[in-house]
Amino acid sequence: MVRRTHLAWPARTALLLAALWFFSAGPAAADEITDVFDAVLELTAKIPADARTARGLGTFRRGSGILIDDAGLVLTIGHIVLESNEINLFRPDGTRVRADFVAYDYDTGFGLVRARDPLGVKPIKIGDSSQLEERHRVLVASSGGRENAIGAVVVSRRPFAGYWEYLLENAIFTAPMHNNWGGAALISDAGELLGVGSLFVRDAVRGGRPVAGNMFVPINLLKPIFGDLLTTGRSGGPLKPWLGLFSQEMLNLVVVSWVSPDGPAEEAGLLRGDVIIAVGDTSVSKQIDFYRAVWAQGEAGTDIRLKIIRGRATLEVTVHSGSRYDFINPDTSY
């Protein structure tokens, strides 16, 4: 017997509309769409074995990079190039172009590199991600041209909390899933860049039955920090306090799942399995609340008072926070 499965509208709409509209006639001319696909290039990076991120992210990383100006500036998701000592871009014909690290922004996750030689393709136009809402149709394109692009639908706009002390207040979630999401381009039907691919997620649709998809960093987050990234290699303004821990949200509890060696949390004595129940006088039960409460305490270097449960004991631990940038070396001078 065949069991009929009923999906909520976001999942059903995403899967049906994506199949129906892919490469349908739209405002962008066919030659303009081809240019857009050519602007999404293969990007590889090599990372020293003793780099801090080598253990978790590997020493060879591959994804996509998106050409955004006429001078070889390429936008990607930053973890691909973080702590790299060699970066390569590949033109559509497969020829290699060496690239230099330009910037990494921990808060958004964006990374920038610049090609040393001309790439021979046109840059993509930057769009306005604030206008992107649920049910909007989009293209998701990785390197490899038109055949490596898929039609998709925005199925959610909502906050996203990552286990690595990372929070986007208004992330973009799309379905169906693109397999090569790292640094992929989220493109409007006008051929403009709306976001950069960050993750595969199992819960692209909010609530109900899980639907696999991708999470994108909205392109509008790049605009206010773009000048600082080009001049200093990171965004300006106060740095958020960083604790140096990974966490999981389990049954309305924030549980420490890993502690960075030599990081602030380890120095304060936090352990894997500790349950964080308060930051200062603020109770927390979700990662989003935990991060917001920590960052509300002040800038990097602020002492963060945590209340934790360890076994059957309730303890208070004070973490002298640091800056993520002091813990890693994000550029190629590693």
C-alpha cells in the first residue's frame, strides 16, 4: 500500500515550484543569465596542518566563489579560506588563477579573496536581500555553470544559531537542497546576488515535517561592512565577547558539546556536558538567548558570569572572554 504524505505549504510549494519554474522565461535575458553562472567559480584552499581550524574543517577545502567586481574581488563563505596559505580560483574553462586572502568576518561568515590575474568573466550585480520573502523563487548556483544551478524557493526567513557562537538574525532558508552549498550564489530572477551559501540544514521549513535545504547569508549584511573588510580585513566596531565553546540545544537546555583548547572557556574550567542555565542574571534555555545574553554583557575582554549545572551541582563560573580574531589568524600570513 502506498502511503500518501501531506506536506505543509512551504515544503510542497518549494518542491513543486522549483521544478516548474527552473529556467522559465523571466526578466533576465538568456545571455545575462549565462554571465551570472560564469561569475560563480570553483575555489580551493590549502590550510596548514597546525592551523587551529584544521582539525574541524580540514586542510583542503573546496567550494564556490562569486566574482563581484571588475578587479577580481571574489566573495565566498569564510570558513573555506580561513587560515589558508594557498587559495586558487578556476575559470569556467578549468584554468587556475592564484588568489590572495582579503578579509574574513566572523559575525556574518563572509570571506573575500582577490584573483591575481584576470578571470575573464563578468561580475554579478549585488541585489537587495531585504525584499526576499517566503515563497519567492530563486536560483542556487555553484561553480560549473548552468548545469550546476537549480531552481529553489525561499521557505523561511528566521534567526539561525550555529553551535560555534554564531547568530544570524534573519537568515535565508531555501529548498530543495543544493549539494554544493559552500559559497554558492543565491540569485534572483533578475540575475542579482541575494546571498551566499553557508550550510546544509535538515529543517529548512519552520515546524512540521523536516525538509532538507540550504541556509544562506543575506547579501545586505555585506553592505555596511564592505569598506572595513577591504581596508582592514575585518568589520569595524566593537568586537563581540567570544567564549571558545560549542553548544547544543537539547530539550530547552544549552549544553556545552566542546571546549576550544587554550580558549577562554577552558581556562575558566568549563567542561563538555556542562549545562548553561544563566548568563549573569539572565536565564537562558536556547542558543539564541545564550548568545544574545553573552553579547549584551559588553565587548571582547568582558568577564562573563555563567551559571551552570554539572552533574547534580549548580555552579557559577566566570569566563574572561576574548576575541575570535585573537585565537585564529584568518589571513594567508598564517
